[in-house]
Amino acid sequence: MKYYIIAGEASGDLHGSNLMKELFKKDPHADIRFWGGDLMQAAGGTLVKHYRELAFMGFAEVVQNLRTILNNIKFCKQDILSFQPDVIIFIDYPGFNMRIAKWAKELGIKTHYYISPQIWAWKENRIKAIRRDVDHMYIILPFEKNFYENKHNFAVEFVGHPLIDAIHNREKTDPEAFKKEHGLDERPVIALLPGSRKQEIIKMLSVMLSVTDDFPDYQFVIAGAPSQEYSFYEPFLNNSNVKFISNKTYGLLSIAYAALVTSGTATLETALFKVPEVVCYKGGWISYQIAKRIITLKYISLVNLIMDKEVVKELIQDDFNKKNIREELQKLLTPEYRRNLLKQYDLLEERLGGIGASEKTASLIIKHLT
């Protein structure tokens, strides 16, 4: 069968790659064409467009790049028509994907959605479009099933969280060899995960680095995003206590003692690696003012949303400053605080289900198509 997959971000590239591996296993004749990144390209198939050409963050940034976005939508439709897939598989990225889903449904192309748009956070009225334009929805967060089925009478299939697969299947890290390879010393590592998009990295990283001199007994290591060049990070590397490792986030988390993490999928990854963390977020002023008026969630991190309580500290907008980072990071380094947090991480993993999300999703897609 012919599969067309659209992922527009780094996390979608990760989950898309694992889904593709399972589709190739179950369908030896699979022909996959996709929008994604390096991980999906390594899995096989044909890359149409890399997600680094699609990643625009915040309301203002989207408006500024509207022409590019519209051109991408037009090109995507043309490419789908040329490929004639049996199914389009959308991975999150709703602003783009929902437009393609509406168009595809009108043409009678099967539409499957893997990893739901976060309409429980904002734009809940998108449920109308989802019911109209999506044939099958595969969800990865346990509370989403109640949201869709009980609140909106739309059947979905909970497959578990693919991050558990990704972490379980990763190449295991030898801590000493990893430190030696990347020029790290024996001090405990505080990982800095500032995000993957240029706009958010610029906003987040300088503030994260403001506390490095306050913790001389620890070494700070920036996790470089695969979508960004080393030269982009160079201006941030003027402190001898700061190291940089590109495209090795899982290796870094496997040796980290604590972490400062930009809100997003990385907060959940960090928790599943059992690394105590502080969740950080600062958006553009206009984007933030709009967001806080339309998003009514109690928390921004997936860890807290899944647990429905504050498990990890969130420093948002003006609260994301040197004083608060220093205080919260100091807490992470104390034994009792760490013990309590790690217990909560264990409960979090239980709620997410076991391994096998990618395999379950691939099986369901093929079952529905045949």
C-alpha cells in the first residue's frame, strides 16, 4: 500500500520514524512518502520536505510567514495528487494537517491521525473538523480518551505513548564513554534543553545559562537540536562551564543529574529518563498575551497535565528568570526532593501504558485499510 505521512516538528519526526519502521515490517510492499526529518529519512521512504522548513512558533511568527505556509499547503496537495496514496497519516501539527485533511476527505482519500492535536488545551471547536475530516484517530495521552469519547462522542483508539518505545529501543549509553567522547569531566551534568526552533532557543537559552556560575560543582551541557547548525549555538558557548552536544539528547539525558527544559515533548522525555527537571517557557509578548486569554489549562507541561497536579515546577514568561531558576534548580539537587519526584515519575510511566504504541498504531492502520 501507499502511505503519505505528514510530520512538521522534531517530535513528529521521532514518532513518525518508529511508525514507519513498523509499517515496513507489517507491509513489505509499503511505499511511503513523507514530510518529516532525518529520523524518518533514515527509516526509509521518500522525503518530500524537511520539518525545519515548516517550523514557525507562535501566533505572530505564523502571520509573518503566512505566504510560505500557504505555498507549502499548495505544494503538498499537488504532491499528494501525484502520489495517489491509499491513506494520509497526519502526525500532530494541526494548523497545517487539518487543512490537508479537509481537502483530502473531500476527495475520498483515507485520513488517519496519529497523535491528536491538543484541542483539549485550546481551539476545542476543532472537534467539528476532526469529526468531519478524520476517519481514525490514534491517541497517546490517557486523558484524551475521556475528552473525545465522553465529552464529544467521537471514537478514538488509545495506543499508549510512543516515547516509551523510543526510549526503550534507543542505543544504550555507556556513561563514561559518552563523557569522554564529548569532553565532559566527572562533575554531575545539568542538561539544558532549550527547544528545536531558532526563535525559542534564542529566548530560552540565554536565561538558562544565567545561573551557570552559581553551580560550579556541576557542568552544564546544551542539547543541540539536529535542525540547527553548530554556528547558531556558538555565541552561547563563551563560558568554560558550558559544553555543547548536538543531536544526542537521549545520550545526554541518560547521564544527566538534573535538567532545565523548554515546555514541550522534551519535558515528558526528561521525566521518562527519570531526570529531575524544571520546565521553562517564554514566548513573544504578543503570542503570550493571546495564548493566556484562550488557553485555560492549569499546567503547560505534559508531566503535570497527565498527573493532574504539579509534579514538576513550571517557570512561565516573567517567572522564567535567573532568581527563580537558581532557587528551583537548587531544590532539584537535594536528596529528599529528588526521591519524591522520582516516585511521581514512576507513577507517570504507569499511566502512559507499556511499550508498543508504534506497533499497535501500524497494526490498526493496516487493519482499517484492509
